[in-house]
Amino acid sequence: MSETRAFAVTLMIPDNEAFTAYETLSRLGIAVAGVTRADIWLFDVEDGAPEPDRSSASRSLASGDRACDLAATVASIETIYNPNKHRLAERASDRPEAGEVWVAPRDERPMSQVAGRAIPGVRAIRRRTAWRLLGDQGADVPSAELARAVDAFLCNPAFQVAFTE
């Protein structure tokens, strides 16, 4: 049996893609006060691969915590994570959280390598884009508003699929 481990990569610098989404959603009449975006990397780990320390819901890996081999390996792949501009955190779940949508290519085929590099103990690798829309008080927008944003702009159903909680 295998498990899927999820890592989120966010920008520490201004995210122009999230800002553009915010501007577009606002012009479309979707009530949003902010937009955040993350790259989600999903790794299907084989049996016997090192187990993560799941003592916290999500732990920052950029702060020097390298207890897990997979986490250290992910942090060492420059096409995924650059410590000068990214934050890297392992997620507690391989599913979107409440108030979040993940978008992926409709015809996605799991990869076996990243940047020409196989990762020991990993059977498959998938990538998603996570979007979170925030209201005036900084809380997630209602699920109906998130669904409107997905239908109107965040996901093109011709070649993408959206995942929610």
C-alpha cells in the first residue's frame, strides 16, 4: 500500500499570477478581497519509504527542518523550490482544504521524474495549482462564490479539472 504526501510551494515575493487573478475576478463581479496561489506537489510514496512526522498540520521545511528524506529531497529540487523566493511546507492532507480549489490538467499523467531526476521511494508525481479566495475580513469566501470563480476563470473545463474538499 502506498500513501500520497503533499507539499505546498508559495512565493515569498509578490505573486503576479495571484494578483492578475484577483483583478480579473473583481472585473467579473466576483466578490473577492484577495487571492493566494500555491503549487501543490503530490508524491505517491511506496511502502517502506520514510514516514513523515505528522505532529503538526503543516510544517515549514524552509526553516531547516530536514527530518524526512522526501522533504529534504523536494527542497533540493530547484525546479520545485528556490529558498530565495519560495516557502515550502508539507501539507497534512493530499486533498484541498475547505475554501480552496486545486486545478490540474484534465489529461494528466503522473510523472516519474522531476527535472530529469527520479526520487527514490516515489512511484508517481503530480502537480496542482491551489487557489484560495479571501473576503473582506481575510476569511475564505463562501463556497458558492468559490464555485463561481472556478467556473468563470480559475479552471477551463476544456482541458482542466478542479478539485475541492
